[in-house]
Amino acid sequence: MAAPIVWTALGRLFIVAVMQLLAGKDAADHIAGIIHPKYQVHGFSVHLTVRKIWAIDPAGKLDFGGGEYVPAGRVELAPRQLRPEDNYLWWELDRESYFVECNETISLASDQIALIEPEDRLLRAGGWHVPLFVRGHVDPVELLLTVGILQLRVKENARIARVRLFRIDQELKSSRTRRKGAAPKSSRSKRK
């Protein structure tokens, strides 16, 4: 299979990257704080659960150089009991965006990358967060949750996201290391 070609301002780069999806139980070895492995660890993913939720306090600032950067403020929301028989408390979230801190933390090797994506049930309930790739040590895992309906109730320790862990086998070859004008070698044999 020929390497995909990526065009840059410097010329062509031939990049071959193989990402191997790890089994959920192997991924769980890199995730601390899992509350209940029986329900969180799956074939090829691990659920992340809600620990804390903050409302966003009104404005952040972003500039080119970073000298005027100000992160958005946070106001921690207290969950409340909805029914007397509830062992866990609930947050009642209006149509806004919120910061969510997960119970779990992620520690990845240098050849690993994790994809954090919204849990299907979160999407069907009217909320979402952007899928994101993370590397290294992530403590705490924080998500920007958006509620797109009038109200979303979230219970403490609710499963909000899935982590899929990949091992990367990457080989970078620059066009500068090849003979000038030489075409990349193909692993396919030519038909006669």
C-alpha cells in the first residue's frame, strides 16, 4: 500500500501512521478512578463518569500571542436530591454550556493517543461535547458539555463519555531524505 501524501508549504511528506485500537480492558490499565469496571469497561472503550459540573462565568478572552488570554470563569454547581430514595444527587442543567470534571484520569505512553467521544445516551438526551484527542497525562479529564434542550438532568457518576485508546506506530519520511525527483517506492508489484 502506498503511503498517503500530505502537501505542506515545504513540499511533500510521505506519512505512514498505523493506529491500533486497544481492547477496553487494556485501555483500562491507563485509566485511574474507574468506579465500576463491570459497567464502564467494554470491548473497545471505557466510560468516563461525571464528578463535578461548573457553570461558565460569563466571559473568557483569547488573543493571538496569549498575553491577554483569560480563561472563562467557573461557578461550581451543587447537585440536589430529586427523590428521597435517591442515593446519588442530580444536576439540573439549562440550555447552556458547562465544564464537567470526570472521576477518571488518563495516563498514556508516548506511543498512545486517546479519543474521548460523547456517550450515545448523552446525545439522545439532548447534550454533547466535542470529541477530542488527548496525549500524555490528563488529570483531571475535563469536558465542555453543551445542553441543547430546555433542561438536562445529570446524575452523579453518570456515564458521559467513552474513551478509545490507540497505539500509534508512526514512521515519518521527508521528501528531503529522498533523492531529488525520485518517486516513492510502492509495495505493490506491477502487473505485466
